[in-house]
Amino acid sequence: MAAGLTGTAIGLNACRADPGRVESLPAKEPPVAPPVQEIDIDGEHAAKTKAFLDGIGSNPSFWGTPLEYRMVDGVKVFEMTCQQVEWEVEPGKVVDAFTYNGIVPGPEIRVVEGDDIRIIVHNEMTQSTVVHWHGVLVPNSMDGVPMLTQPLIKSGESFTYEFKARNPGSHMYHSHHNAIEQVLKGMLGAFIIEPKDKTHDPNYDADYTMVVNDTGIGFSINGKSFPATQPIMAKVGDRLRIRYMNEGLMIHPMHLHGLEQLVFSKDGWNLPQPYYCDTVNVAPGERYDVIVECHTPGNWAFHCHILSHVDTIHGMFGMVTAVIVEP
């Protein structure tokens, strides 16, 4: 026992450091920085902007494709087909999209207050779906919420929605089933009801709908990302109506350079007091209508003002377009 304790004591003493002695550790080699990849920031930015300007007019359907209808016994009859397709968001970026009639956004449905409407929806996708008419006043059975108001439209099936266009304004339509995938990957579109009496609407020369999205297909305007977006072309003196619609998951403060915006409608309802601003903050599900007076010529940038939605070290991308006002 004593011998064991003595051995332990010797071992402990051997482990104790001499308090008056400084032990020096072997020097470590400094870390080697990885090679820096040189990026031509100015050149890449210029190339994208040139591609945008050179592409003016290359996509005439960018600002909307109308959904045609036929008249049957006084009813406007529309048909849409739900399809899964490959969709090019910008050059070189192709995504698997869920669509109406093979395009993102889906075709624009435009009717007049008081119209009787029938919309036949065919499902050619591998998933079930439904269609919700966002902001449109419809009978409960036509609201498009699966199991709550209607059965699912399964693959290979069709469903007919029928209602009267009651409330004029800027509305939307989109899937309400597996929406986190179907809507964000393209199942969305504009539903516009023109008022019978336009005396309460401002006058304008051109009408543009801007559907913004941010997740499934990426930061986009009308299904495209800069430089594949298209500008609004106008002349000095033109009055533009722009309808903002947010089908994404994030807010998007839409900022227009050089030209003020008169906000006169929110979610399809005209405001009692319109107001001027240069940035309209559009939350998910919201719609805003504005009038822009084109009083000054130039290439005016038009973009979301959350900078990570529009710009990187490689140049502008995403939610960027322009209003080009010619003299």
C-alpha cells in the first residue's frame, strides 16, 4: 500500500509544471488564405443590363395573356388546364412549374361587373388541385377550398366554377391545395372585374398587371427574373395604371424612380382618399392599383426595394424592370 502511494505521489509530482518555467509550444504555420476569385463586378452588371435593354419586345406576352371565352346562353365560358411544365425564369434557369395553360402567371381573366361566368378547370397534373378566386365575391360552394367547400379536382378530372362577377377591381386566382408548392411554383393569375360605371376610376392610357412572387420559382415579376423581365414602354404625357398583385411569401416594397405613384385602390376597393408615394409596400395576398403620370423622359428603374431581392455582386437580378418614357 505504501509503495503504491509513493509511486502515485512521484507520478503526480512529475506532472506538476515548474511555476518558474515557461513552456513554449511549437510554432504553428499561419493559415493559407484560399485564392481569391476575381469577379468583374462592373462588367457583369453591364452585361445583364445590356441583355435587358436588348431584349425589349422579345416577350410580348410578359404583361399578360388574356384568357379567351365563348358565349353560351348569355354566360361567358372560360376553360383552363392545370399542367406541370418546365419554365424558364431567366436565361439558363429552368424550373419545374405548376401552371394554368402552361404559362406563369396563368392567363388573365378579365370580365365586366354583372357578367355571368363559367370556368371549367381540367387537371392534367399528377397532383390534385382546386382554384380559389382571391378577393372575388362568390357563393361558398365556388370558393375553391378542398373538403371545406368542394371535392378535390383529382388528376384526370375536371370541375366547373360558376358565379356572377359582383365586385369590380383587381383580384387574383390560385391553387388552394398544396399551395406552398403549387402557388409558389406558378399556379397563380390575375382576375380583373371591370366596373360597369367607370366614373369613379381615374382615366389612363395603358393598363399593366404586375404579379410578384419570391419562393418556388425565385424572385420574379410576371414569372420572369431580370434580365428576362420586360419594361413598360410609354411616351411623355401617358397615364399608366399599374395593378400590383403579391402571390409570394414576403412583402415587396415596389419602388419606381423618377415618377410618383398615385395609389387609388386597395384589394379591389377604391380608396376614399388616394395618396402619392414612390414606394408601394405590397404584402402577400394584397393588391394595389396606382396611376403613374409619365412627365419626365428617361429609363426609370422599377424594382422591389428589399435589396437582396434585386441585386448581388454579379449585378441586378430578380424583381427588377423599368419604365421607359420616350419624349
